[in-house]
Amino acid sequence: MRLAVGTVPQDQILMIKTALLDLYSPTANDIVNARIRYTTDGSVPTTASSVLPGSVIQRRLTGAGIDEMAVISTHYTPGVGENLTILLTVGRSSGSGNAQILGSATQPIKIIVVAGGTDPGDTGVDY
């Protein structure tokens, strides 16, 4: 799933998260991971693009056809203005099954981006 976030000004704080993800493989003991990859120039990210810091989740599936639930939640603050595009990917880091993220009408796959204020830098009082 890809989302063109668009122009993000320098120091804009973004909260990037997913809805509850249903990680699945038909093979017991597969390790399935989901991650968000990104580009900052408006181009379409691929599975070779950089991974958004803090956006990797990994689960071992304990039985054949037994899925695991997880949420990705991270923050991102560009140091310069960017044209951000993100891509949710899934892969298998161990095992032999087919890694998937399952979605349905009652549990859709969602990426949520919330724009906060700008990062003020270190302006507080240190104790």
C-alpha cells in the first residue's frame, strides 16, 4: 500500500502509524515483518527504498495458518522540506511460507499520517 503524503515543510512533526495489521503465513514458525519504506523526492518507493526509522515490526507465527496482529507507529521530522511518499511492505525474514498482510471489509489495511506542529529544537530548561 502506497501513500503520497505530499510536501512536508522542514521540521514538521508527522505521526505515521497503521491500523492493526494482520500478519499471516500458511507455514508454522515463519517470521513475518512489515515495514514502511519511503522516498523524499516524490518518486514511488520500492522494496529497495530506505526504511522509515522506527517502522519495522516482526512476528513469529506460532502455527500453520495462525496469524499475529501488530501496529506500526513512529514519528518523522524532515530536516529540510520534502515531497514524502511512503510504502507499506511485508516480507518473510525466516521460513518457507508466503508472508501476507490480510485485510477485509471489517479490518481494512490503513496508513494514518497526522501532522503536528514544528519541532522547536532544544528550547527548554535543562535540569
